[in-house]
Amino acid sequence: MPKLTRNMKSDEFKQYYFLKEELKDFCRQEGLKVTGNKGDLEKRIIHYLDTGEKLTEPAIKNHPTQKPSEITLDSKIGENFKCSEDKRRFFVNEIGGNFKFKVRFQKWLKSNPDMTYRDAVRAYHEIQNSNEKTEIEGQFQYNQYIRDFFNDNKGRTLNDAVKCWQYKKSLKGSNCYEKTDLVVL
């Protein structure tokens, strides 16, 4: 796999898998913003590789957040929900120590700002009792690869899946699981 440099073309960049930390290191080196998720970093880098210019991004507005003592079952979730420690404590208190901010629940919270925390607790239990698998978003290629590997290889180990992933991400092209990746085992 080639090293990410300012001389790389964006089409070549898109053909390889880079860790988020590698993307952040490149952004630091080139004076680009290092905040955001992996998709944000990739978008910034692609723009930079195509134009040589830093991507102009709108400023993030700070929104007031609820104080921990203000969260009750009847409190509204509110716009721009953030998974913070005070909210985690609230949900652990209401749901129990096994509570986790899983992706489907986070999406529910962010898309239901007018609902209450009571509604959120009910939604959490419904989501937990559902057999529906969460759709894995594009920036989580590793997670998708591992899921697809195990769907196709019952009885294999995580170590096997990781070996195949390491092999796959070193190749140019798609990072999607293929049966031929098993060649490294």
C-alpha cells in the first residue's frame, strides 16, 4: 500500500484503506482540520488532493446542553443529541449497567428530538429486543468486512477474519470481503 502524500491523486487515494489515525496524521502534516469522523477526514483529503486547497467548512455552532441534574424521564431529547457521560449515567440508572449507546439507538435519539427520555427508554428496549441487524455505514469498512467474513465462514475465528482483513486492505481496490481473501489462511 502506498504512503499517503500530497502528491497522491484522489482516485488512487480512494482505492486504498487508511486508518483514521493515518488520515489525521496527514491532515496535521498538511495543515488541514483533524476533527470529525473518518468520512469527514476523507472528504477533506480528497478535496485537498484534487485542488491543493483546504476545504472551507461551516463553523460548528455550539448548542446549550442539558445539565445532568435536568435530565428526567419527561425531559425532551432535544436537537443535536450528543452521547455524553451525563446522558450515559441517566440511561444506566434507568436501564441498567448493561446499557450501551449502540448505533441504532444513537440514530433513534438523533432523529427524535421532540420525544422524551421516557420514549427513549422504551425505544431502547424495543431496539434491543429486535433481531434486525444494524446497517454498517461506509466509513466502518472493517466492521462490514468482519460481519461479511463471519456470515460466509461459520466456525472461523476472529483471528482468521483479521488476517484476511489485513491482507485485503493492503490491496488496491475494494475492501469488501470476498471468498478469495481466504488465500492468506
